[in-house]
Amino acid sequence: MLTVTNLTKSFEAAQGTVHAIEDINFALETGQFVSIIGKSGSGKSTLLSLLGALDAPTSGKIEVDDVDITKLSGAKQTSYRAKKIGFVFQHYNLIPNLSALENVMLALEFGGVSAKNRRSRAEDLLESVGLEASEQLRKPARLSGGQQQRVSIARALANEPAIILADEPTGNLDSETGRKIFDLLHSLSRTKNTTIIAVTHDLDIAGRTDRTFTLKDGKLVANK
């Protein structure tokens, strides 16, 4: 379970204190798929960064299974990210000189999976996101945008995370491919009981998730 309480991130600017996000509160059950919508600058990416322990809040709590991650030491936050969180980005962030299979195998290596098990595990992950065997051997430049995002999702699943944080995962994809990627994420939330929080600008896609949060000027103005 993920619980966010009175979460605020502020910084000082020439015009005074600016609240990137302010007094955010919500609770998610394990396995829920949530979309976050809002205009540019509304605080969506800031919220994801805080949930992923990539940044520290000014105040408030983020509790994952009753552990407040904002109170963890730097080393323990690193361990939290490695074991609990999978990240999916708009620009895929794949290593260009490695094949799809090797990109996922590298994530498994970082996760401590033994050398003898990495290849079969990576193949299973890529198969689970719909990438065929021949496609798994291609480097990113020879994959479509949708295929690259599937590799990115497989890589995010390498450490069997409790939570996947996706920042505009369909932002560089056409509408049909974007819907397929969201359907894949939705399926993963069901089959693997993974909590997924995805920022999106596509209201049609957002309407198909379990819940939708709307941010405006750093505040949570709608929670459906």
C-alpha cells in the first residue's frame, strides 16, 4: 500500500517561495493503476520524482508498506529504488549499442540476478511485453517507438518492483500504439499485482485507468 500525507515540495525563486506541489494526500491499494493529468508545470513530474525517491520533499510523508521513505538514509533510499521501483520514461533511455535483450539483461545484472539465469529471465520478460524472439536481438535503432517502449517496460520489471512510475510513457507514440502500451501496463497491474502510476496528457487513456488524479498549480484538485 502507498500512502501520501501532506506532501509538499517548495523552492525559493526571485518572486518568493514557489510550491511545485502542495499538501498532496492520497492512498493507493496494491495493484491499482492510476493516471495523473494536468497542464505543463502543474507538478506531475515533481510528484513522480518524490514517489521514486529521486528528490526529497520539503515536508510530508510517503509511506510504502508502512515505511516512510522520506526518512530513509541515502543508502536505504537507493536500495528502495532498486528493489521497489521500476521507472518508465517518455524517451525510453535504452542503451543504443546493446540489443533489446542485452538492455534487459543489464538491468538484471544490476539487480543481482546470476549470470546463468539472466538471458532466460530477460527473454521471458520481453516475451511478456509482446516482443518476439527476432526483435529481442535488435538494437534500439532497429525497433519502432512502440517496441522500444516495450523494452523499457520489460527493463522496469526486471527487479519485480512493487511500483512502476511512468512519466508520459506514450508521449512519443501515435494514438493506437499509445493505447496498446497503456493496455499492457493495465494488464501488468492485474497479472503481477503491480501498482502503476502514470503521467499522461491523453484524457482518453487516463479515463481507462482505475483512478485519475488531476493536478493544478501543484495541488491535487480531483481524485476519482
